Amino acid sequence: MIEKVYEFKKDATTKVVEKIVNTEHVQINHIVLPKGEQMPKHYSNSYVHLIIVKGEMTLTLEDQEPHNYKEGTIVYVPFNVKMLIQNLNSDVLEFFVVKAPHPKKLNAPEEPIKCE
């Protein structure tokens, strides 16, 4: 078999943070946040694409005002940017985080560095 198959939790309504793909080239995480939940404020440890598949994400980058992004949106965040991801408006926010290249290729820690 040439391909490799990865699975992720489906129809989750509780908080989920799962690393699905962790190869030498890319890291892909699947995250589900119920309303009122957030990820810890941190610095992006790679070039990041946030793929929103359900709900609405409130994203604050650096010291900018928060912006809201709805499902069906892909948001790009450059390397080493302070970010805060929140679910303020939806029953459930579900999204994928694609980090390419893998943080190790940028001499960054595999897990993002929390700030504040």
C-alpha cells in the first residue's frame, strides 16, 4: 500500500486537540472548540493554514483587533506571529491546522510557545 490513511474524531462536541499527521514535511492538527473555549495564546511555530470546517473562529493576531472567519474559510498565518484562537459565537468550532514546513525544519519547537 503506497498511501497512508489518517483518521480524526468526527461529530465531536467537546474540546478536541489531536495531532493527526506528524511527518518530516508537515504537521496537521484537528481541533474542536465548544462555545467559550479557546486555544492558549501562542506564537505560530511554522507557516500555518487554518481550515475552518464548522462554526466561526475569532482570531487575534499580534495586537490587532479580533477578526471572525466562518466555515469554508482558510486563513494563512505567517511564522512566529502571536495568535489567539477563540470560539465566541458558535455552538462548535471545528478546524484543521496545517503547518508546512514541519516546525523542526524551521528550527522551531514542535509545540508552539505560549505567551502571556
